[in-house]
Amino acid sequence: QSWRQVLHAASVLGARARRRPAARAGPSAGPHEGDLGALAGQLRAIYGSSHIWSSSRLETYTTCPYNFFAGSALGLEAPPQAEAGFDQLTLGSIYHAVLEQVYAKAIERGDWSAEALLAALPAVAQAVFADAPRTYGFRTTPLWEAQQRELTQILARTVQSLAEAAGEHRPLALERAFGLGDQPPLVIDTAAGPLTLRGYIDRLDQAPDGRLRVIDYKSGSTPISVRDLDEGKRIQLPLYALAAQQALDLGEVAGGFYWHIGAARASSLKLETYEGGISAAVEVAVAHVASSVRTIRAGDFEPRPPAAGCPPSCPATAFCWRYRPRRS
């Protein structure tokens, strides 16, 4: 009965899409503005102590709670794009697949020099590109051949720049899972009680002294700064560092950054230079996790379009009356 009520609320929200009021009625606007506090009991049961969270979904909630509600609570998917070609999410998957395989070869051969990586890149990229339309479900266009050359050039620049940024670090682990398969989850004590998290760490590098550095690949061009962590919009990096140390017991993590593949550079947010160090970054991330979980359980799913516009991957784009297309 409770989920029928939730689905009914969603249908009401959908009907409101055509009306698109100019401003919110206020902080207590009720279920038509994402306030599902009446279902808090059911939400506490669904998202109780046994629920396994992911940092990416919690980041989605912080950015726009209604995006989380539509995708995670209702299990909706974004409507398919009418145009041919790949979208930003698919591009990210392609980049990840190529980089994972290139660095896996480097680890296997024990040679992670820029020369060796760049030599392995073309064949790996060609194989990934050949399977990409079928693997990721997109229809190619006459531009696909040219796009493959451009993507290979972008990946070559990022591999070269990563090699320069690595210094004495060497790649140790790629796409390392925690809380998935037979890998232990990350369990953290928070103000909302013990919470369990899962995820994939894109890459772990190791320094000669054994200490680790976490790298998370990003295909988007939006800069990631300290403010994004402070506001809870980017909490993956410190949580992945904690997972590597505590859940996977791989050793001490001494640093980490997001890597912008297209721009071939690290984010300005770096764990080792965060005020108070990595422990402070982790503390901030855990506090945001607890805050988000509390408000999810309380039924707060108010639509909050991001300042830059809503992502096309949001499953509510077809009916959310607060939807604002992302600026080109």
C-alpha cells in the first residue's frame, strides 16, 4: 500500500509538469513539492541499517533530492535520447574501459612508463571502440570514425599527463570493488547510525614507501574544487580513501584527486592539501553522508535544479516541473 501511495504521488508530480509554477509555495509545500514526510516510517524501513549505500547516489541526492527519488526510490530511468551517438555517461564508460585495460597491461608487464602506456593505447582503444555501440547501446553516426581518432588523442594526452603527475607512484589496483561480490563493504559510524557503503575505486597508485593515492576519473569538464566537498556534492574521493584503508586494508592512503580526462589534469581538490588533511576530508564526507541519510529517511525529496541546469541523465526530465535544461 505504501508504494502505491508513492507511485500515486509520482503521478501527481508528473501531472504538475505542464503547469510549471514560477516559484515554490514555501518550505512546507507538501507532497507536490517532494515532501513525503507522511511516508517516513516506510522510508526508514527501506533505507534502514541494512541498506547498502553508494557515494554516487548520495552525491545525486545532495545535488537534487528529486533526482534521487525518481531514480533510486522509484527505480525510473532517463528517457532514451532521440539523437544518435553517445552521451556523456557513455563517454565516461568508454574512457574508463580504455584506461583500465591500458593500465592493466602496464601492471602485468611491470612497465608503466609513458612510452609503454602510449604504445599499448591504440590497440586497446580500437578494441573498446569496436564493441562500444553494442556494449553501451548507442547508434553510430558518420562522425564515429572521426570521433574515435579524437577520443584516442584525448586519451593519449591524459595518459601522458598522468604519467608526468605520477612521479614515483606506480599503478597498483584498478576498478577495485568494495561491498560488491565477495569484497567487504565500508562500514562507518555516523550521527545517523552505522551505515554500509559500496563502490568501485577507479585507481590506486602506490609510492615507493608503500603509501597509496586514490584517483577517480571524471569525463566531464566541470571543475571540482574544495567547495564541492564542503557542500557534499563530491564525497567519493575521501570515502574511497577510507574504503581502501579500512574495508580493503590495503595500507595508508596519503593522497588523492579527481582526474579530468578531457582536460588531462587533476582537480584542484586534493586530499593531501585539504585543510586538516585526509582525516578532515573524511570527517566532512561522513557528516554529509549522515545528513543525507537522515533527510532521505524523513522523506525530503524537494526538487533542486543545479545552477548549471539539470543533467539529461535525470530520470525525471520528462515530467519534473522544476526541470531546467543544462546550458550548452
